[in-house]
Amino acid sequence: MIEALQAMGSVVFDPYLVVLILITTILGVVIGVLPGLGATTGAALLLPFTLTMEPVHAIAVLATIYVAATFAGSITAILINTPGTSAAAATTFDGYPLAQRGEAGRALGIAVVSSTIGGVFSVIVLCIAAPMLARVAYEFRPPEYFALALFGLSMLASISAGGTVKNLTGGVFGVWLATIGAEPTTGIERFMFGNYELFEGLSFVPVFIGIFAISELLVQSKRVNQIIDTIGMKAVKLPSREDYKKIWKTVLRSCGIGTFIGVLPAEGATVASMIGYAEARRWSKNKEEFGKGAIEGIAGAEAANNAVNGPTLVPLLTLGIPGDNVTAILLGAFVAHGMRPGPQIFQEQGPLMYALLITIVLANILFIFLGYILLKPFAQAIQLKKAYLVPVILSLAFVGTLSTGADSDVIIMVIIGVCSYILKKFQFDLAPLIIAFVLAEPVEYRLSQSILYADGALVHYL
């Protein structure tokens, strides 16, 4: 407990880190409201720039982008009836109708407060659940780790709505990408075709940027001159006392729903927001208002999708299994900084973990202040033409990839980006691909460890 308080205090009283969290929160919200972008693209673009940071600062930046962009999806959902992320889809049901009635500021205020409560609640759950699960997993040996990573791969069949065949196809492609290079135990060359720059395999940075940023830019390039009609907003209006009386039960209920959904593999914020909205309507005394601008509908969806953030990190931190695209990028950042999430992480990297927790709390609290002061300028970013946005993001992608120090990474980024774009054209979800790419290495490594540990006798554990 003393170690945890010291670690959290080191964040709160570190001016540089606090300013970094503030800037990243603003950047995360802007990325979340920009057309075609989101938490995944933002995290992928920032990943290479975090490699030169201290581990605490790097993880804090990526975690802040994660929670800030999740909230930002509600801005476009309310103002233009287009959710910035799929997790904000349920927010459109009542957020946009309320905005059409001239109460866009009130709708955004409800979303800000509900998101903040859901986010802080999720961190409390993470603080309690992660160390407990880590103590259980501490007894794991290489065979158990292999089985766990293999279980993570098995989730690919149902991790998205693309269908089992497409999910598994994307997963196979991700595993193939992970096998490029020398086999870690024997040194046998695989899929290198005489190019020894691939000896150590594909780096996380060009793969992530190619899959998320480049493919998305190719998609968005077809709509460079698209004009978006937005609803005017005078100012953000925080909930009144009457509003709080109407939504407090809904918010608490949705926090519980988001927490439960967050710990389930392959579910996530989208499912949580839909269930949170449905339950808000089911328990409401004013069911007829839903779909016409009910603030309970906004609160139910936003509290639920933000309450997912903390529990989603539990399997990542304690078991090393990412549950979605952004947590896969976070895993890549951990590995890049020489850390492997697992049962020992709270013992070996305790200060870093508790610093991560307080970072997420600070980011969520900042939503209220930023929402009240800067949400109107954020809303103006929605009207930015893609013709101006695409070159800027493309430049960041190339600069970020070049910062890793290998010119060949740029070629890898472009090739993987084009391949990912083709997969998108055929309605493939990229989540199974990236999660398979991340999990393939620990599956192979733990299998080799298990065989050596058993001296080649597979019946050793029976």
C-alpha cells in the first residue's frame, strides 16, 4: 500500500508528467473527434514517439489516448449523429435528438460527467481485480502460459462481427507476419527470402502504423471533400441537480454493466454501451422519452462504455492477453520498453503499474474541466476537411516509422498498410489480425519453454 501511494504521488507531483497527461488528453479528444480517426489510430501513430520516453511517460501517453478518444466518440455522436467510435453508437439514439431540440450543450454535459464517473469507477475495479488475479497467475509455469496464450488465439474466431471464417483468416495472416524472421530457439530462417534485415522479425511500429493508420487513410482518401453538417452549440452545460436525480441510478447500473463486460474476452465497449442503454430504458419510468432525447439514455451508454476501460486492462496486465486493438498496442509498448505483462508485473514493475492507474484517473477527471472549457473548439474540429487531414496524418506515419531507425520499416509499413486496406475492402475486421500478430510470439516461445521444461516428454504433466 505504501509503495502504491508513493508511486501515485510521484505522478501527481511530477509537473512534467501532469502536463504530458493534460496535453495528451487534449490530443486524444481531438483525435477522437477528427473524421476517420479514433483511439486505435491515435495510439498507433504515437507509439514510435513513445519509444524514446521513460516507461512511465510512454505508458501514460498511450493509456491517456485510450480513455480520451473513447470519450470523444460521444461528441460526433451528439452533434452530427455519427459516432466517432463504435462504442458511442448507442449515444446517438438520444444524444442527437436532444441536440436537435437545441440542447446540444446539455447532452454533451451529461456525456462528460457520465464518462468521467464510468472511467474512474473502472480504475477502482482495476486496482482491486488486477493484483488479485496476478497473485493467482503467479503460480503459472510455462505450460500454463502456453495454454493461456493459445486460449487468446482461440478467441479470434468470435472477437469481431466479421464472421468466423474471416476472423480466422485474418488471424492466420497475423500469425504469419509474426513468424517472419529467425525462429527464436533454433535460429532457422523463415520467410526472409534472403533479406537479413528481417532476421529479428517485424517491428511492432511499422506493423501497427500500417494496419491502422495507412489503411484508414486509404479509406478516408476517397472522401477528402466530404462536408459534414453540424448542429450549433453555444456552450457545454453541466448537469443540473434535477438531471443528477434522474441519471444517478442509471450511471451506477451502467458502471456495473461496463465492468462485467470489460472482463469478458472479445466483448468490449460497444457491447457494454448497447446493454447499458437497453437497461437504462428498461428501468426508466419515462420509456416514452427514449429515442427523443432522454438524458438517461445518454448517461447509460456513456457510463457503460467508459467503465470498460479499466477491466479491459486486467487480462493485459496480469496475463499478457490483449482484448482489443488498443490494448494490443499497449502490449507492444510494454515489450518495446523491455517489459512483459504477466503475474510478476506488479512485483517487478509495481511503481509503473500504480502510476498507470493514477494516470487514467487524472485523464478522466480532466474530461470535466476540458469538457466545460474546450469542448466547443473540439466540436469545430469535426468540420475539418479530410483534404487537410490526410497529408498531416500521413506525414506523422512516415516520421514515426523512420524514428525507429530502419529505412526498411517504411517499406514494411506501406506494404502492410496496402494489404490491410484490401482486407478492409473485403469486409475483414483487422482486430483478429493484430491480436494474432501480438500473441503468436508468446505462443511459440512458451511452447518451446514447455518442451524444454518437460525434457520433450509431453505426458510429463498428465
